[in-house]
Amino acid sequence: MEVVNFSQLRLTIGSEEEVRKKIVEDVNNGVKTFVVTLNASILLRTLKDSYYRKIVEEANYIIPDGSGIVWALKRNRKILTDRITGIDTMLYLCEKAKIYGWKVYLLGAKRKVVEKAARKLKKRGINVVGYYHGYFSKSDTTPIEEIESLKPDLLFVGMGVPKQEEWIYENFSLPFKLAMGVGGSFDVISGSKKRAPVFFQRMKLEWFYRWLQSPIKKRHIPIEIVKYTFMVLRGKIR
């Protein structure tokens, strides 16, 4: 495991097991931890949004979630790393929560989706102490009050980019040990949406599968992929 400079961001790379074990170690040692799962969309956002870039730079761990990140490292820097996906890291930490007695809180997605995701995780023996949907207004302080009261160890925020990382950064003083943006993970865990089949994963086409499920809502994805690919090929992302 090592930290490399990738497009001026401190990217933690290596085997997924090593990286995840180090995150667990930090949580157990009382290090308040912020994890960002870097993909092409997040990287492109950091290049055009200075406030968001500042937030990502504050993360304890920026891990290579997207296959495009792994590809750019290999192509332009000859650096090899495992792809460390956000949803698998979340589920790994949830399993560790059973061992260490950690409490889990879910924030984001639609009300029925996050409720179902919480219920499914509880069936696996994970201590989900609370959850709240992601469509609340700034005047709705319910999630903040609940987190202050429940003091979860792990806080997973699934509100999409950039909202999830911004919310974590702006509420970092809340009593949690680890916070991580998990995008649409609650949709997959709840069963509301399917994860890309192995074929799409191996072909590095998970983005295409996600787009097929919501082509109108995610119409920006193909444009981002083309832009990102062009920048990597020109050596602007390395």
C-alpha cells in the first residue's frame, strides 16, 4: 500500500485487502476518517470545482474506485493497483462492524430505498442504528440530530456527487468515526437496482450498465466518459 500523486490528489493504492485493513486499523485507533471513492466523475468535478477539490483533498483516504482511474495510472504512470470499489468497501466495513461492535448509520437515497437497505443489512447481523433519506432541506436538521444522539461509528452517505462529500465535510464535527460517500450503493443493497453483471465489470463497462438503467437521469455519464478518456490519452490526467 502506498500514496501516490494522481492529478494532484493523494491517492491511496495497493491491494484492496491492505487498504481496507489500514482503514479499519485507523478507525480502531480513534482516527476520525473520511474516505473518498475516486472515479472519473469525481475527478472531473475536482478539476472544475475548487470548493469540491478542497473537500476531496481533506480526505484521509482517496481510493481508486473507478476502472478509469486504474487504467489512467497504468497507462500514464506504469503504476498498478487493485480497483477498490466503494460498495465493496462499504460492505467490508459493515462485516467488520459485526466483529468490533460498530454502529452504522445510513444517509441518502429515497425513503423507501434507504429503509429497505437498512433492513437488509440488519438481517445480515449489522447494527444499523439509524437511517434517513437524502431528500431533506437545509432547514431539516433531523439527520444531524439523530447522528448526534446515536453516535454511529460508521456513517455512509449516498447522495451522489458532489452533495455527499460536501455534506460530510460540512458536518465533520458530528460524532462518527468514519464517513464515506457511497453513491448509489443503497439502491443496489436494497435491491432497487442491480449491480452490473460480471461481464460488464470485466469489460470496464459498469458506467454503461448504470446509464442503461437511468438513461435520462444519467445522461451526463457518456459525455463525462468521453471527456475523461480524451484527457487520459492526451496525458492531462496522470
